[in-house]
Amino acid sequence: MLGVFFVVKQQTAVAIERFGRFQSIRHSGLQLKIPLVDRIAGRLSLKIQQLDVIVETKTLDDVFVKLKISVQYVVIREKVYEAFYKLEYPHEQITSYVFDVVRAEVPKMKLDDVFVKKDDIAIAVKAELQDAMLDYGYDIIKTLVTDIDPDAQVKAAMNRINAAEREKIAAQFEGDAARILMVEKAKAEAESKRLQGQGIADQRREIARGLEESVEVLNKVGINSQEASALIVVTQHYDTLQSIGEETNTNLILLPNSPHAASDMLNNMVASFSASNQIGEAMKLQKSSKGPKE
């Protein structure tokens, strides 16, 4: 009974020959053959298989690139005979078709387009293989472009271009940020100056109002406007000297600052007021002496 029975594993097909001539295809399970008459010519796997093909070609912009094409194929169960007897080296056959299609498609594209349109390349390879391998009992399940590898110098140049582009964008953002900062700083300074000027104006307005009120109070006790103004000037002079003495780090110097400065200032002011009054009185007398003509 030895050599009469044999076992075929799952997802496997066996070709049986009788005296060198094809007899039958046997599938999984316990099978029977005639000893010395029938023999097992070969076994074929019905599982999906994958073949990786690396193709080197040139793009439209004269860049050499290597593409890795993964072809997933399977022997058609109903065409085991064709797969076993019509095609002796299926891997070499598939590889030849992949080379032919890739070297026909990629030279039409620039390097950047190869990355973008890799699915188009895979579809073209599958379409070509599907038509060619179907007659040999093979079905092409899927083709994938799994790797695109340009020349090392080209990759280095692409990395430099990418880095330069990113640095350019970063510089633009930094310039925009600096410009916005300058504009905002200028706006802040302008607002500060405006508020400072408004504050100075308000301060001077309040000082003038205070002086006016001081003159009115002095007038009520019998001091005329000229004397009141002189008294206020002297008071402010001594107040200023006192504030300078209180501040140890002040850089303000009041001129003149001699002991007789206040009295000199007062005398000069009184003399000016007196001269002004005399001139005013003389102009009034001269005007009244002329009088209207009869």
C-alpha cells in the first residue's frame, strides 16, 4: 500500500502525471494514485503570495530613483494546469512586466509627481500584469508602490530646499511679529504722550485756578493784585527751595538761588508793576487832554 495514498494540504494543488503525461489535478485531502504508473509532478500553493520588485529608472527631470513595487498574486483554482505547465518561472515573468511598465510610466513624470502619483503607477502595473498573467492562471490581487528612493544627493538637496523654505517662512513670521510689536509700541508711546500732555494741561489749569483763588483771597484782606502776585511768586520760590532740600537725589537747580534772590525778585516785580501803572496813568491823562474837539 506504500505509495498508493498521499495527502494534499489545505490551499494546495497537486499535478499528477501518468507515464509523463498530465493526468489530473488533486486538491486538499487524502488522495489515491497508482504506484509506478502515476507520479506527483509538482505542488502549487493557492495562497496569496507577494513578490517585491525594485526598479531603478529616471524621471522627466533627469533624477534617478529606485521604486519598490510589491505585487500580490494568487494561482486561480480553476487554472492550476495553466499555472503549472504554461509558465515555468512566474516570478521572473512578473518582474519583467513590472520593469516594463515602471520604466514606461515614471520617465513621463517629474520627481515630485512620482511621489504624488504613485497610486497611478501601481494601477498601471496591475492593469498590465492582470491582462498578461490571466492566461497563465495567475490573478493579480494588488500592486503597491511601497518605497520611492531618489539618489542620495537629490535627497540631500531636497532636504536643503525644504529647510530653506521653512527658514524663510519662520523669518516672515518673525518679521511680522517684530513689525506688529513696533506698531503697538508706537501706539502705546503716542497714547502715553497724549495722556502726559493732557495731564500737564490739567495741572496748569489747576495751578491757574489756584492762583486765581489765592489772589481773590488776598484782595479780600486789602492786598491789591500786583502785591498778591508778588507774594505768591515769593511763596512759590521758597516752596521750591524747600522741596529741593527734601529730595537728596534731585537734579533740579533753581536760578537765582542766593539768599537775596526772593527779595530781589519781589523788588523787581513791584518795580515792574509800578512802572506799568505809571505808564498806564500817563496814557490816560494824554488821552483825556486831547479830548473831543468842539
